[in-house]
Amino acid sequence: MLYFVNIILLLLVHLVLVDGINDLPTSSEEFIASYTCNSNDVLKLLEQQEEGGFFNWVVAARHATHQSGWEVNITSSETNDTDNSNKYYARVFDLLNYSRINNLLPESIGVDEICHKGMETQYQHDLSDDNDIEKPNKYIPSESWTNLWNVCHKQLSSYERLSSTCIDIPGAVVKSSADKANNPCNRKYRMVDGAHRICLRKYLLLLLHGELSEIEYLNESINMQKKQLIEIYNQSMFIVLNQTVFESMLMDDDPHTTWARDKPFLVKAITHDLQLDWKEWMGRVMNRVDERKSNFTLSTSNQDMSRDEL
């Protein structure tokens, strides 16, 4: 009996994964229309608090550090001893609120410089269990799709989360210290908020690379446009926190069970003045994102003009 129950559960999980993948855009044009945004879009999102918008989500969100490979060893300034002390969680609201108070603005970072949940070996997905989940786009090389699915299968199959995601909203990362990486990938940055967004961005890059290399009818203008988009989306904007600040915010309470339980009280404590200040800060954050896009577009346009003159 237990055997058949397990089989049914595996089939249900498989159907959920397939359904999520089938909802992914199959072209870069469709993707950009669905998952990119600007400062005006984000400010409208901030105004939706009473309808369960941005603040309701961010209060309960958290970054966990108890999984193998993601542990944080805190060194006491008084005794110089390492202390794990069960401080396993950082609340995303605390990280972002610190950024707001200190007026941190996003920096441009290469996607390949960041380690996010799913990239560590012990969380990689065995594709042999889902070998009939086809790649969403025939132009994506099979090996590239396999590699992406290995590290992003949870994020890319979470349709409910992806349906309201904008990849232009900056995530948050923690910069590794000079002597040691703070993540299992030995990358320069540890992602603490934004795994769904960076996985979507990686998927967009696969679409662009596949279209660029496989679609025969691309004319020179479209070819250049694809290359420019790859350059744009290879980099993303992130709020950068240092390791000391991150460690100071670790707690032993899991917001999914404690802070989330008190969410109505916490959201009510977000006053009108705080909302206005947060909106102003997010406006500055998104203006920085918009500026980077416009500056990059202007730069590539000037390069094209120079080539035409030659």
C-alpha cells in the first residue's frame, strides 16, 4: 500500500513540475514582455499593501542558513570563538529595511558571480527522475537546459511565485569576506533574496543564446539586438550587504512560523510615514536600475553608429 502511495505522490510532483515548465515563455520577446518592469510598475506594487501586496510578502520572507553548505559561523568579538548558536534565519524585511535606512542603492553584478540556493551539489536535481520534462524551447541546447534545471528546478517550477515576478527588481546579496567565501559555490556573493528572479534571468539568457545560435532567419539588426540583450541581462542590479551586517541580523526564529504568525500585527506597525519613506527609497533603487538600462542602450547605440560610419 505504501509503495502505491509513494508512486502517486511522485506522479503528482511530476505533474506540478511539468505544469510549471509549460507556463514558461518560449521566446525572449515573450519573456521580456512578461517578466521585466520599470520604476513605475514597482511603485504601484508598493501601493497595494492593503490588498496583500509587497509588504505582506516581504514580512514573512526569510533566508535560512541551516542547510548543509549554507551555514554561517559567527566569530565572537569578545572570545574569538566560533558560535553557531542556532541563529538560522535572516528576515528579508530586516535586510531590506537596513538598506532603506542606510540608503543603499543597487550595484551591477555579473550573474555568474552569485551563488543562490540550488547551486550547491547536495541540492542539485537528478534529471533521471523527470527525464520526460522537455526543454521549453527547441533552440535551447539540451546540455544548457539540463544544467539550468539542475540548479533552478524549484524556482522555475513554482508558477505561483513566477506569475508575479519582475526580474528588474534588485535582489539582495552578501559579499564574501576577503579571506573566505560565505557560500558553498565559492562565489564572490551569497544571494539572500531573489533566487526566483535570478533563475528566470538565467532562463532568459538561455533563450537569447539559443535564438542567436540556431535561428537562421535573423538579420544583422536582430542579431545585434540579441547580443546587446545578452550583455544587458548578463549583469543584474543587487543591494549589497557586508558579512558583518548580515550576521548581526541572524535569529533563531523562523518567520514562517513565528513572524509570519504575527504578520497582521507587523504589517499594521508599518506606518504611513514608513510606507512613504520606503516608497521613496524604492523609487531611487528603481531609478538606478532604469538608468543602467538606458545608459547601456545608449552606449551600444553609439557603438553601432560608429561601426556604420566605418
